[in-house]
Amino acid sequence: MNVSSMFMSEITTQQPLINLPPGRLNTNHFSNLRKLQKEKVVFVIGATGTGKSRLSIDIATQFPSEVINSDKMQVYHGLDIVTNKITKQEQCGVPHHLLGIINPFLDFSASNFSDMAMLSLDAISSHDRLPIIAGGSNSYIEALIDSNFRLKYECCFLWVDVSMQVLQSFVSERVDKMVANGMVDEAEKFFDPARDYSRGIKRAIGVPEFDSYFRCRSLLDEEAQEKLLEESIAKVKEHTCKLALKQLGKIQRLRNIKGWNIHRLDATEAFTKQGKEAEEAWNKLVTIPSTTIIDQFLHPNAVATKFPTNLASLIGVPRKRSAAMAAATP
């Protein structure tokens, strides 16, 4: 049995690889895409914490879509808080693929991702739905694009960008919320006395950073324990910010050196506001431009449509956000 087959066998014991609930979306205006020579795929990329999951749901609200996760830690089962997985409630009924389905103790390579993403892409496209590949692992996306992907699919890249100074502040606050929601207890389940954090989900930021705390806390008084915990949390924040910088550098390389046609969406203003103002800024700067770009991508010969400023009016119903989504995004 080859590696990809091994992963597929593992997945079938947890949940179907392809989740296609019948009749949920009206696909009449999308069916003409099957007549095109190449199928269309939208990629939502960006550094950690910039709102990629939020945008993918916004897009799927407007276009009959399904999401393929391309985050190398979120592909594993477990550590939902540590890896900041989108919850079922936040998914708003949009089917998600390659999310939380791999054995957490196995290694899942970029090649494995490419093989399984192609299966999901073929299934989604065959049902006249738009595949959205969303996640921060650009190495996975690059491996997929560099395979035989372009022979069959045409890409639209949306890059959600936030100024690093603003993003670092947001990431720090998000880690504090994750800790309050049970991050430490969740990470403790993957504490490794042998200090081997080199495989599977144990590589995730938020696991090795707590090793010293779990190892030494029973030997310390309460004050020393608290200090060690604070140091561990600070490491999570520091390493998350370093990851964001690394991801940003990879996106810039893909855009400037490899020549990918990537549409940059500056969401910084949405992260500097609160409540209704933040929502309006996100719609204006991210959702509406993305919707326009995708509409032109799907229908290049059609007259550009002018979209209203409120996404809810696009679908005729009020747009609701869960408390968890509101806490995870600006």
C-alpha cells in the first residue's frame, strides 16, 4: 500500500473524504462552468490570523462552493483550539474537505496533500460547485500547483493581507483567547516525555512551547508555576508571529519571483476597528472586492456586476456570525 492509499484508508475510518450533501445549494447559474475547458479554483491565502476561513465562508455564501483545507496542522484530527480550526457552527453548512481527518501521529506530506486535494477537487467540480482552497500552508499549495494541476484547473488567488504590526497585536490577543478557551489543557494531551515534537500534529505551535511547563510545574510553587506558564504563552505568541512573517515571505516569493497572479486584499483597517465598523470595513475591503474578482474570474466575458456594500443584501438574508467567529476575527 502506498502512502496516499494509507492516508485514504485512515480517513475512511473517521469521516468520508468527500462530503457532498445533495440539494443544499442552487447551482443553476454555476452549471455553465462545466462547459469550460478548464475547471475553476479559488485559493484564499494569507498569513496566520488574517481571516482566510472567514473569507472562504463569505465566498461560499455567494457562490455554490466547497472548501478544501490547506493548513498542514488543521488537516490532523485533534487540537481544535491549538490549531484554531473553524468550528461546525462557523462553517455555516459549507462542506469542508481535508479538515481534521488525518491521524495526529502520522506525517502528512505536501505530496500526500496534492494527491488528496486532487480527489476533492474532481468531486467538487463534478457537482458543479466552486472549489475554494483555503489555508496558510503555502508549501502545500505550491506543491499542488507545481504538479499536473494547471493542465486541468485555472486558478484565482486571493491574498488577505494585514500590516504586520497590526497582525502581531491581533495574534497576541487571539492566543490569550485560545488560552482562556482551554488551549493549555488541550495541549497537555500531547505532552511528550521524550521531547519528540517532530512528527504529526505535535509540531503545531502551541504544543512544544508548553513542554517545560508540563514537565516542571509539579516541582514548583504556585508563583513559579504561573511565571513558567506566562513564559510558555509568550513563546506561543512569538513563534506564531514568526510563522506569519515566514508565510508572508513565501507569498511575496510566489507573487514576485514565480509570477503568480495574486490579488492582494488589504484588510488592515478592519483589524483596527471594532464591532459594526470592523464588519463594514471587512465587507468593503475584503468581501466585496473578492466577490467581484471571482465573478469576473468565473464569467470573464460578462459585464462586471456592481455589488452592494453589504454582503447580506447579496443573498437577501441577514448575515449572522457566531460568537466564536466574532472572537476569532475582527
